[in-house]
Amino acid sequence: MSSTAGISIIKFTGDGVDGAKIAHGLGAVPELIISKRLENSNYWAVYHKKENNYYLVLNTTAGFSNAPLWKDTYPTSVYYQVDSSTSVNPSGETVVAYFFRSITGFSKVGDYNGNGNADGTFVYTGFKPAFIMIKRTDSAASWVMFDSKRLGYNIANYQLYSNSTSAEGNNAFIDINSNGFKCRTNHADVNNSSGTYIYMAFAESPIVSSNSIPGVAR
């Protein structure tokens, strides 16, 4: 775990107790949580700061589902709460959980609204992203992932999918910019006119000045 990087990974044995409090070790309030039961088949449950009474599933296309996996309670800087569901707190079984929070100039967890236009929504991160993951939350859509290490030039930022074994797609979905990313399509996966989206991004060159101003690419 690293409070500096805003990332923590824990492993614990579930107790099946509704409302159990699990220490996460992040040292700050998590904005994104990914949790997975290890011994038996189950989905990857995802919490996002946008909604504390809904969850997403990393290995399906489903939008937000309403269930109290997180006890309708926002996590604190010390712990997060889970219900008795076998997907997040199976009695006597092991769970691994990953916690993320935004760090200026290094990472960003956020959300945006689509505009359904080829001149699409611009999302400010404060740095040039090396990795971006996007998920539509109000409807079924793929988890799409982009990076700057394959072709790595606009608009050829090919997408991969966390919910599929498919090969990379070559749609012209986004531009990766010096201070964020910009949608280049009205595709439902990234920029539907009525769509709401969450994202997580990590910087290509994480540089921050002493007064917390990130250095962006030129």
C-alpha cells in the first residue's frame, strides 16, 4: 500500500457479517474500490465515489445495480463497509480488494456526462494520461481501456475491454491530450448524449511542483 501513490491492496477473510468494517490502509477516503472473492466463482464488484448505494461489475457490461454491497455508506479514511453478500464478504473465504484515490499529477478518479457529438466531451485530468479506463454507468456498455504505449498517437488509441476476451478494437474513440482526454465519437461506450460515465486515469509523466501544480506535456 502507498498513501503517496493513492493505492492500497488488501486481502482478508470474510466473516459474512452484514455491516462489517474492513480496514483498507489507504490513509485517505477511497474513490474507487475493486473487490474479488478468490476461492469460488464470483464477479468483480466495483464501488465508485459517485454512488454509495450502487455497484458495478468489472467483468460484465451492466450499468449501476442497486444493492447494499457497501451498506449505502461512503468509506472513511480508515475503513469501508460491506454487507453479508458472498461477492464482497463470504464467510470463511478470502477476498482481495484494491483501493484508489486521486493524486494530483499522478492519477484521477472521476466522472463525466456524454454529449453525443463527434466533437465530444473533454475530460480534464491535469496530466497526460498513459492509461484510461471508462465505464458507462446508466446503461449497459463495455469497460473500455486505452493507453499510450501501443500505437500511442491520436486518434489511433485502440481500446481493450475488461469484460471481454476480444482482441483490441480500432475505433476512433478518444484523443489523449496533455491535460486529459477528449471523446471523438458518439459511441455509447464513451459519449452517448444521455450517458453518465466514470473513469480512472494514470499519468504518463507524473511531475508535480512544490506548490502542487502538475507539469503537463507540451
